[in-house]
Amino acid sequence: MCSQVPPVTLVGRDLKWKAAGGMNFFSAFQSEVFSPLVTLIIPGAIALSSWLVGLFWHYPKLLALVSQNHSETGWILVLPTICAATVLEEFGTHLESTFDERADKKTNGQHMANWYAYLRSAFLSDPIGRRYVRSVVLRLKFQFGVFFGSISAALGILWLFYLGMPCRLGLVLLLISLAFGCWALLESISTHELLAENRAELLKEIRVVR
């Protein structure tokens, strides 16, 4: 049984798209590249931060090598950071599935019905709400990444305790890490609800203005 395409209201006799006076390269970079990159890099860096400190502390020769080759080390650390961020994103996908199941039970199956209907929708134009949904998706991925990255950082701080970090400093860092993790988890719950509400709205009548 085919689903109905959301109706589109056209305001004006015709719909014409006019190109802007010129391409804004930096604006495109910020929206299409910078935001997804930050969504990956920051959680990955959080996840590896305490572990890297532990490695440099435990292996003084490695620390000396890094201090003599700042630029090379920075480029090398980008790879494990992206790798860690990709793993965190996988964890976030599983957590989002858990949120979806909970929301689906809460709405008697309407949540997943809206989600699959949204996946089957083809928009004649790109409504503002759809661009907003993309930004909310990135925000949700970032919050999931920070949550799992904070857990990884907290485990690394426990290793720093073992290596001899002062208890007071370690407790402060551990509390900060756990606080970030709790904040990210709570924010991800509200962001997930916001995302579901906006996807449901996009399935309704769409108003196109000339």
C-alpha cells in the first residue's frame, strides 16, 4: 500500500529559483564540512584525552619524542581521534535505537510510523524545517559522542589514579568528566524528542513561498 505524498501549497503563480550573486565558499564550508567535522573531532578528542596523558606519563621517552615533533604528532593524532569518534558514533546509533523503541512504545507505534514515512518522503523543495532537522541530527550525534567520550575519559582518569595522579586533582577531573556525560545524556533525550516532533511536522502540508 503506497503512502500519500505530503501536500504542497504553492504561493504565487509559479516557483522560480534564482541563484545568488555569487558562491559564498566559507558559508558552504561551515555548514557542509565544519559542523560534521566538529561533531566527530570533539567527542573523539574527549574520549582519548586522559588515555593520551597516561601514555605520555607512563612512557617518558614517548613524551620526549612528541615534544620534539609537535606538528607531526598533531597530524598523527588526528587519525586515532577520528577512529575513536567513529566508534562513539556507532555506540550512539545503538543508544538512539533504544530511544526510538522507548518513544515508539510511548506513542503506541506512531513514532516509528512517522520515521519510516519520513524516510519514504521526497520533497519537491527543501523546506526550512528540513534544514533545521539536519542541524538537530548533528546536535544529537554530538551529544551521544560527548556522553560516550566522557565515559572513556573517566576510565582513563581511573588509570591515571593508578599511575599516581594526586587524589584531589583526579577527583575533580573525574567529576567534570561525569558531569559532562550526564549533561550530554539528558540533552540527548530532549533533542531526540525535538527531532521526532519536527519530523512529524514535515509530514504535514508544506508551504512553498515564491
